[in-house]
Amino acid sequence: MGEETYAEGGAGRRLDIDACGFRSPHGLARVTADVMDRVMEGAAAPGSEASPVVVRFGQAAAADLRRLARLHDREPTAELLEELREQPLQDLFGLTLDRPDAEQAMALIAEVAADLPCPIDGESLEELAADFASIHRTDAFRAGPRESVWGHAEAVSQVAAWHLRFGFVSGDPRDPDHLVPELRFLAELLDRARPEDAAAFLDQHPLRWVPDFCGRIAAHCRTPYFAGVALLTGAYLDQLRDRLERDFALLRPLDERRATERKGTLSRKPEYADPWA
């Protein structure tokens, strides 16, 4: 049984990665039973009376989030890199990304794509695959892509409760608190024209840990490609939350942690407690 932990507020804690119950059928059943009573009372269906403005915004943002999830989902392929070389990222996003950190991120990714040989060779792909493995498989940078290792041990069951509430089936073998399933679930909420729920999910889950994750990856990864992907993800989520606040009057929480996170993904250095120390 393995252990992972990251620090929150400087206090590291060991987390049994099997303890949340999603490593075995019996554990999954326990988690499901625990959350079912709580979520059924507030069960929600897709918004059917949403205005065309809400629908269009949600569809555009959902497509953006799925594009970001694709960048984190697996090693970059030659096909994906060719797409990035042929069309600038800023032309692909539904929301206008005009923040300095987003522009820097897209410039890094574009630079990598432009510098690749034509056709893209195996050596280039191997370098990117090695960096992907350090982030997503070996935890070489002490920055796991799961919310529960960033000091939120309850994240697996909480995100699972969100899935149950909306009847969402991800089909992803990874735990629901992994970055990719969280991005895809957020996209689902927006696709259903539910900005209020999207804002709540952002505040309760991705914005609690993704800024720290992205900041650490951008600072430690070996290739500018993944630095760009990390910076872009953090900038996009923050700008999306700003848009939900500005366009739909969905105010951000006013606690000090949110205010700090709004300054940018690299404004503070996340503290990490080495679980093997």
C-alpha cells in the first residue's frame, strides 16, 4: 500500500492512497453508500431554462476545458504537436486569453512546436514522454496531479458525490480527484448550462490545489512544453472563475486563500512535505 502527501499551510500529512476506498470494489461501495444519502436530497438535472447567452458561454468554456484535459491526459503525440504547430492555441480557445501568464504559456507551447523537426521524430517525442512520466507517473517533482495529495484527503469522496449528484459517469480509470477527471466534470457542468454549479465546483475543488500543482510543475519540469501547459491551465481556470463572477454575478469566496490564489499560479511557492523523509 503506497503513500503520498503534499503540504497545505506548511503541515505535511501522510495519506494512504488506498484509504479513500477507490482501490477495491468494497471500498467503492462504502464511499457510494456514505455519500448517496447526502447527494440525493440535492439531486440536480441539467438546466433546461438557461438563456442562450449562458448556453453559448457554457459550450465555449466546456470545449476549452476538454482541450486542456487533453493536454494533461497522455503523452503528446506527433498528431497533437502538428496541430499546435499549424494553428496557434489562442485561436482555439472560446474564451479570450489576454492575461500575461496565459500569453506566456501559449508562447512557450508555440515555441516548442515550432522548433520540432519536420516530420516530428521519435527522439523529440521521447523527451516529452519522459517529462510527462515525471509529472503523472513517477512523481519525480513531488507534485502529483490529484487533489487528495495536496492536503485534501476527503477529495475523492467529495468529487464522487458531485458525480453522483449529476449522474455523471466519467469512464476514466483514474480517481475522480485527478486533474483530468476534474477538468472534464467541470466541462460537463458548463455544457449543461449550470454556471452556478461550475463556480461552486471550481471553488471547492480545482482552485484549492491546481494553482499549487501548476506552479510547481512550471518551476520544475524539464521541457518548456509542460511548463506552458501548466501555466496555461492555471491561468485559464483563474480567468474562467473571473468570468463567472463578472458575467453571472457569482462572487468568489472572500477568504484569504482565494485572494492569494488570484495573484497567479507562480505568485507563491507551494510547500511540499516529502513523505519519505
